[in-house]
Amino acid sequence: SEIMKGREIQIKAALKETPAFDAFCLRWAVQALGRITRSTIYNKSVHIAIGEDMAYSMVTAKKPEIQTDLLKHVLKAINENQNINGVIIFDVIKNEIELCLGTDEIKQQLIAVIKKIALKDIIYQNKIIQIKTKKQFKHYEEVYDFIHQQKDRVYSLDNFKKYMQEFYNIQHALKCIHVCGTNGKGSTVNYMKEVLKKQGYTVGTFTSPALISRLDVVRINDEWIKEQFIVDVANRYVDNWLKYEISLFEIEVFISILYFIYQGVDYAIYEVGLGGELDATNIILPMVCVNTNIGLDHMDYLGDSYESIARAKAGIIKEHVDFITGEHKQECVDIFRDTCEKHHSHLIRLDRIHDLQDGENVKYTYKDYNIVLNTPALYQIENSALALETLLYLKEHHFIELDESSIVEGLFEAKWAGRFEIISEKPLIILDGAHNREGVDELYRSARKLHNLKIIFSALRDKDTDYMIERLLDLTYDITVCEFKHPRSQSAKLLAGDYPVKIEPDFRKALDDIYLQEGTFLITGSLYFISEVRKYLLQKIHSK
């Protein structure tokens, strides 16, 4: 601390690894300390309210230049005899607010406001306000069970929007990219993440469904969210989740927002879960929106035509936020263009891809960039090109810095589990989550070059499984249909129908039989099925 003109300013806590802000605290600061005209919401932040109109936030992680700038403003305010109302440190995990500066009268006013808003008992001792909360969860498994008892999805954003407004729309603090589409969303997100990582950025990703672990939906630079963070956040906010009746998926989105802010990511990339307009991720305010393609999937919710599905996905388009698409069907493009015009946004379409070369590593040229991918999957060409187009847009509009080496190396090194993933060389086993008709069409383009092919397949009952099996039969007559545990999974008998395929309800038995045969084995279908298969095969491979 320093003494300047008789005022004690305690900044030492700000220069440590202080935990994240709390949205409640921000709202309390607004009401108790006056209107904020300049405020930057980051992780590990200290909020300083100066006078009645001005406020600043100090970032203690990776932003020393902002610390210096802030201190200059504080010292200037002191030298000009401006009234500094208070300094507050936010702590979302410990449920604490530290009053570092301010008269006793100001502190008591603040405490009164907190009591009124929090509607909970608080303890004020040694400059610390602590909000009493009932620790409901001790372990992650308890939180997981609770979350999965909530509604799976709610095809309305009304409750979630009200909930986020209650939390001052903290999601707007993140610099986001929003990705929708029928197929290829996860791969496109992954390609962008890998290139941004190569450029030196810290990148949060939100993708679904989980494939490797229940925690892999939320990642930062490929590292899964920590179980303890979820427990801490659940104990802090569970009452609000119940009050607003937000769904399982909405809870996951909210946790991801807090985690990305808390960890101070440079950018966050959100994959839409279902559709677009009514999806829980559609509360973010992105730098740019991205659409991979439009296919006939989730028709019970999105409609049974390309136009209706395109309209639902166009719902992520925001005012003055541009929209980049890899879709080619004119009826879909027309809907995107009309929606963009209504929102004063630009529609940007993928350029032509040149010099495509098939092989173990597919190659192509896009806008003078010679790209090599570490996969034989032809469908990843458009996904990676769309990722590249989006990154070039962000560079052109000064959102990011981007070097050619980061592009080339990042796109080559990107790997995405369950997408034409070679999980074993001997025998050759490939996993691919082609879970709808368009996905199987794209898989066919790459799989037709495989020899002595044998397929193991399972799917959800709301998919066009007849079309999918017929398309797979164009590759081989050696197809085994299985079952897996999921509320919407289809039985092997109904999957098989009258098609010339083998039935083995137990997918583990079908996988064990692989090692008694020769050939190339392609396991495909639902991503939920692929997740179970992948886990079982890796355990089997590692036990040898």
C-alpha cells in the first residue's frame, strides 16, 4: 500500500492471482458506487469506482499494461482531488467482496445494498464481505447427477435470457466465434482453435456432445474444465438455476462462460448444440458467425425442409455481425442473405478450393495458401477451409494477428477424435461419427478407397437410418448393426430391417470379433455410439 495525500490505496491484492469477478458483485458495484461509463470485465479483476461517473477494471493476468494505465488514472484522480468512492475485489469462488478503499459511510451503504440484493446473510469482518451459502455439493459426481436431472433441452431462450440479464449479461465480456451447421461444426471449431493456439492465443472451446469425457465439452487449449470449478460454481449458483428453471444444456453454457472469463481466455469458440435461434449458446455476442452447411437432420425440431432448417440456423445472425457460410444450396443461401440484410450484416461465402489432392494426407489450395491436412478424410477440406476463411476475416478486421506459419502448421496438426480417426493400425480400425444422411454421404467419398472393408454401425432412432444403411451397402455388404445405451438409440433388429446385414446387439462382442478377422474396419454412426466404442477399444488396446 502507498500513502498519497493522506489516502490509503491498497493495490497489493490486485497484483496477486486474485480469483474472478462475481456477476453479483458487478451489479452491486453498479448500484452502490454509481454508473459505470468505462468498464472492462476480465478474470482476476479489481473494480475501482472513481467519483460518480467513472469506473475502471484492473486486469491482473497477462495485462500489465492495463494495470499501469489504471494506476495512472487512479493517481490522476487523487491529484485532482476527485472523490474515490471505493475499491472492490471480486471473488466468485469464495463468495467474497473485499472493500479496499472507501469511507465507513460508503462501506455501510454498500453493505446495505448487498443485503437487499443478495437476500442472504452476509458477514462483514476485516474489510471482507462474505455471502453465506449452503454447500450443497461436495463432489463432482453429485453436481453431474443434479445437472442431468434437469430438463435436457428447452426450445426457448426466454428463461435463460432472463437469467443472464440477472447476471449483467456477463457473456458479452468474451470475444467469441459462433459456429452452427448440420455437420462439421466440431471439426471447424477444432481447426480454428489449433491455428489460434499456434499464434500464441489462449482459446476456450464449447463443443457437444462429449466424446472422450463428460468434461470435454468445455476446454481451454485442449485441457478439460476442472471438476472442482464445476462444484464451486454449482454451490454458488444452484439456487438461481432452480429459480429460473434453466436446462441442463443452459447450465453447461453458463458454467463455460464463467470458466472462460475466470481463466482469462483470449477467445472463445462456441459450437451450437441444436439449430441456432433457440439454442442455449445463442446468448453470446460473437465477433463473427459461421455456418458449415445445411442438412436434413433434427427435423422434428427444425422442420423437414432445407429452407426451414436454414432459417433456424440463421437465427444466430446478430445485428452488424457478419455471417460466413460453406453452404452451397441456393435456397439456403437466399435465406442467409435475407436474414443478413435484415440485421445489417454481410454474408460471406467460401471461395473456390483449388488443386485438391486425395491421399493419406489430403491437400488443397485456398486463397494462395497451400494446405496439407493430417487426415485422409475429404470432408475435412471444406471444414478446414471454412475455418481458414473465418480466421482471415478476423485478421482483416483486426480482431487477431495471424501468420502464415500458424495457419499451415495449425491446420496440419489439428486432430479431432471420432472423425475418420485411425484408432488402430493393426488391425486397421477407423472411427467416424457420420450420424445423419449428409454425414454418411461425405464418409462415402473417403471410405470408398478402403479395401476389404467391414462396417459396424449403430444410430439413433430419429435418423434416416434406411438411407444411411443403403449408402453404407454401396461400400460393402459386410455390415454389422449394433445397439448402445442411449434414450433415443435404435434396436439392432429395427435398424437391420430387411437389409442384408448382420445383427449383433452387443457392440462389445462385435468389436471383440474384429481381432478374429482380417480387413479394414470402419465403425460409424451416432456420436454417442462412437464415444462408447472409442472408450472400449482404447481400454482393449492399452491392456495388451
